[in-house]
Amino acid sequence: MSEFDYNRFTPEEFRKELPRASRWVLEQERFILENGVSLSAAQRADAKLAGVGYPERVRLLRVREIPLPAQSFLRAGLEAMKLNTPLTPGLALRYGIFIRSEYWGQRWFLVHELAHTAQYERLGSIRAFIECFLFQCLAIGYPSAPMEQEAILMAQRICGPSLSPRTPSAVWPTRSMGKTPAKSRRPHR
């Protein structure tokens, strides 16, 4: 299956793809943990407010664009659900968080991703998070999915209703990595 087809995506196919999706998340998390930067003291405080139990484990990686899985089916599914587009500001992969360069230093977007990190912790595993989050996105739609709404509301509660950052970029770590993991790539358009 090279294109994502909602009509042919049965519950059995969904379950069959979960291990592959989990492996991709784990690979990305490892890459970020090896190459990313720790949270600042202010960011650790925000992580605690967002419900993260272990903010010292979180690493951030500044990238030009969020990578997509190399597997065509997973990539097509993420694109079809609008979970990872060229406009996606960040992506939490448990304790590893990708932040696109133009959003680096913007508190609201980081807090939103930290809320997803707290969800990973609460659900207990990468697979449990992916299964729950993707099911919600498939059943209800990404913007209306309860886990996505929870992250939006958490960022609004901590940072305010505006998407404008309230924290200057000076409090963000300065290490930047322009590369992405070898197993991930963006499709050429």
C-alpha cells in the first residue's frame, strides 16, 4: 500500500502498523537524546507544570523540518492525517522533542510538546501513546483529538491563549543540529 487509504485502513492493519510506528518513534527519540540539548531551568519548571514527571530526561533538537518516516505507508498516513506537515512546529517523541528552527525559543509550542511528553509518561509506553493518539486522530480528526486538545489547553493554561511566545529566545539552549537521522527523510516534491 503506497498511498494512505482511510477506507482500506482496517483495525487489523492499524494494529499491524503499530510496531513499525513505535520503532520509528524510538529511533527518533534516540537520535534527539544523543544530539539534543537539555531543558533550561525555566523550561524544566514549565515541564513540571505540564505534568512531565522526569523533565531532566527531555532533550530538544532544533531542525529545519520535522523528519518523516522512511516507510511510505507510515509517511502517507502522517501526511493524510496532517500530523506532520511542512508547517508542523514541533514533534514530541516521548523524551525527545524536535522543534523547527523558526519556532525555537517560542514557549507556547514547547509547552504544547511537553504536554505530549506527559501523555507518553501517563500512558506508560511509546506504543500505548501511539495507539491512543493515532486512533483518536483517525476516529475524530487530528485537531479535535482529545490528546491534542489536552496539549493545546495545557499550553494555553501555562502560557496564555495566544500562540505568541512569552519567553525570549535567550533562555533557550543554543546548540542547533541542522541534520536529521539517516533513516528519516522528507519526500521530494
